Amino acid sequence: MSNPYSMIFGQEPGALISRTKQTEMVCDAFTADQPAQQVFEITGVRGSGKTVFMTDAAKRIGSDSRFITVELNPERDLLTSLASKLSSENALARIFQKARINLSFFGLGLEVSGEPPITDIETALTRMLASLKKQGKRILVTIDEVTNTENMRIFAASFQILLRQDLPIFLLMTGLYQNIYALQNEKSLTFLYRAPKVELTALNIGAIRDNYRETFSLSDEDSLEMAKATLGYSFAFQVLGFLTYENKGDFRSVRSEYKQYLEEYSYEKIWTELSATDKKVLAAMTECPDGKVQTIREKLDYSTNQFNPYRKRLIKKGIAVSPERGYLRFALPLFDEFVEENVY
């Protein structure tokens, strides 16, 4: 048996803790006869499983014969890429030709004799989607790791127009909290504020325990200890499982290597994306092991109003968690040690 765990970001591993409730919510909304939603934003800290979640949801939705799934690269011209991928499918190209949609202007190879070429990509997509709607088809667009770029802003603005025209286009996109926030904060893209968000928080510790117990034939006590060492962080679940598998099931002896992998493949990148004040707050948290907000504020000499924006932001970014009112703790395993080692 090969190692069922994977340390490659975005790759669907053999050992997977599914987020059944959230996945079903997305699938049910999109596949309903009268869709309740046509956009979902999937957010979470790096390594929380955003790409795997989107891939799983897209596969399930794509099993519905009405859906055509198109994956787009956020670094390219998204509108032209969408038109190109749709027109490259022979079955769809025949539908567009029958609807006399001439796309030769864009170099997409779909020319209709006697029809002038369409020269506006938004108009082209409108007609393409309208022709697909008549055939009972729906388009699911997936975009991974969106950022507030010109390509993404143009696509989102056009997508909003297509929605208003009641066209059968659906969107799943993943992104870090700060990137999604920056995009939806654009004046012309306020519809994204109303789009539902799937926030990928910690995996269920009981499900992780059961997985480790079955894979490594551990006792209930040892499998729970191993599961708790991940704090439910999806990437940590994979890393600890992978290293333990390679080490014949001895999870305690891989702690140093486990910490190193988390730092090099996740935490160092997360750290570079934090503001100086974010880092200052995290440093204060390491000096307050009781996790009391009041103690942390006193360490920083911050008032409640000064402290609250940073508390909320760290929680939204998936770096901190508030297990109960008045407390703030690290959401990522061994991240407190990483902070202590990197604050100068």
C-alpha cells in the first residue's frame, strides 16, 4: 500500500476528511431546478484545503449532465479563456454554429458563413450562454486563488451582467480572506459582498482521530493525541500522517520534521503576508499562554477598540481562533513556536 497522505498543495490525497455538509450546501444550491445561488467564495488559511474542496464540489456538480465545467487561470484574460474553452468542445461548437455565432474575430476558429464576426467578447459570451440555456445546459466556472487583479475585476464585472441576464453560469472561486476582501471591496463589484462564503475552518478532530486509528492501528488514546497535534489544520493532518506512515506509525518521533515541514511549506509564506502589527499581536499571544484577551491587551497596552480589529482579522485569516468569549488562541499547530522564533 502506498502512502495515503500527500504534502502537495491542491492535490487530492488518498486520505481525505470530507466536509460533507458544506459540499452538499454548494452542490444543492447549484443543481436545484431554480438555483438558490450562482456564486460561492471559498476562503481559508493557506493549507486549509480550499483547492481540494473546490475540486471535490466541481466533480460532484459536473456529474449532473446539465453542467459543463470550465477551469480558468486567474492570471490570463478570463473572458477570452472562457469563450475559447467553450468553443473548443465539439458538441458545444455545433450548438454555437447552429445559433450562427461567429467567433472568428477572437481567433477561436468558429466561423459562420454569412454572419459578421462578433467583436465584443462580452456580447459573444452572452450569445453563447443564451444558446446553451436553450439546450438546458449550465456552465460551472472554477477559479483557484483569486486576487484583486485587473483580469479578475473585468471578469467579475462581466459575470455580474451575465447573472442579471438570467444566463446559466455558475462560479466557484477560492482565495485567501484578504484577497477576497480586496476584490469585493471594489465599487463595481458589490454583488460579491452578497455572495455566500464557504469558510474552511478546522477539520473535525474526531474524524481525524478515526482516520489515524484505522490507518496506523493505534489505540483510542494515541490516535486522539495524534489528531490533537494537528489542531484540525488540513495541511497538518496530511503532513503528520505522511511522516508517520514513512516512520512505521511512530508519530511522536517525527515532531521535529513535522514542525519543519509546516514552517517551510506554509508558515513562512503566511508570515510574510502579515502586517507588522499583526505580528506584534501574535508575539503578545505567545507570552500569554492562558489566551485571555484582557491579558494580551495589557501586554500590548491596547484598548479594546484598538485591539478588536486585529483580533477579528487574525480570526478571519484563520490564524487565530476564539474558542470562547474573552479568549484568543492560535489556530495552527506549533505556530506559537514559529512566532517566538521569528519575532525580532
